[in-house]
Amino acid sequence: MTTDQISIGRPRSFDEGETLDRVIALFWCRGFESTSYSDLEAATGLHRQSLRYAFGDKAELFRRALDRYARRKTSDILSALEEGDSPLAGVAEAFRIWARDAGANGCLVVNTLAEKGPSDLVALDTARLATSRLHEGFEAAFRKAQSRGEIRSDVPPALLAAQAVAIGDGLMVHCRGRALTVSPDGLFMAFLSLLKP
């Protein structure tokens, strides 16, 4: 038996999920291009060959981290939309989650779109799927809010959903660049106030 055969059969001594969470934090803070293998080694405690063996090259590691992040954050928002005391309360809670994230490093999905644009089709597909799920969740919440008379009924729920997501995405970009002149909470509450019947 060769050394390679022994190493391939050896069980991994690290938790993949925990490692990806550390990678997420690093990419979220520094972005893809500014993150080196040395940074990844320091953050995870793993040698680059171990990272490559477990996750693929840097681009594939990033895509897996982005997918994990997008699934988790999208689920947080959708849960908030569905579990509020009322549809509008669910929307407000989803906005609060966004406002909290905006105070840190923005959103990894939005940051990725700004950094990589259409150059990484796999990452772009991840972003599109996350955005589509958010649109569906907000559209359902706004439709319920309209049926209960919580908000005006003369604007299509799909359009309100698109506006909500666009405001959230824009907030992430402006907060990361420290360019927002109003509080995130104030921005979201102003949007909701315009929807009152």
C-alpha cells in the first residue's frame, strides 16, 4: 500500500461545517480576491493541501462557503417572514435582521455580486437562487398583509417584494462603504410607512 493510499483512506480530523463557517467569516470580511491561502490556513488551522483535498481549489471553496452562507441567511429571513405575529410584523423582523447584518460586513451574497459580477457563473447562480427565494417569501408576506388590510392594496405584491429586496441589497452596499446617511432601521421603517392604507 502506498503512502497516498494510506492518506486517502485516513478519516478527516476536522469538522467540515465548522471549517466552512471560518472560511465564510474570512471571505465575508475580506472578499474573494483579497483572501489568500495563507489567510485561509490561519483562519482554519488547516494546510492548503488539506483544504484543497476537502473542498477543491480556492474558487470552489469560496462557492461552497457562499452556498452555505446564502442558505442560512435566506432561511433566517424566510423564517422571520413566516413566524411574525402578523405578515407586516414578519416583514419588519426580516428588515431588522438585514439592518443588523448591515452593521457588520454587509451581505456576502451582495458583496460577491459587487466584486465578481457575472464572471463567476456558479456564484451568480447561488446569488440568483437566494434572491428568488427572498422575492417569493416577501411576495407571500405582502400578499397576506394586503388581504388583512395591513398595507395598501393598490401595488402588486411582486413589485413590493422586488422593492424590499432591492432596498435590502442597496443597504448592504452602502453600509459596507460607510456611505449611508440614515440608520438602516429608519430606512426600512420609512419604506413600510409608505405602505399604510
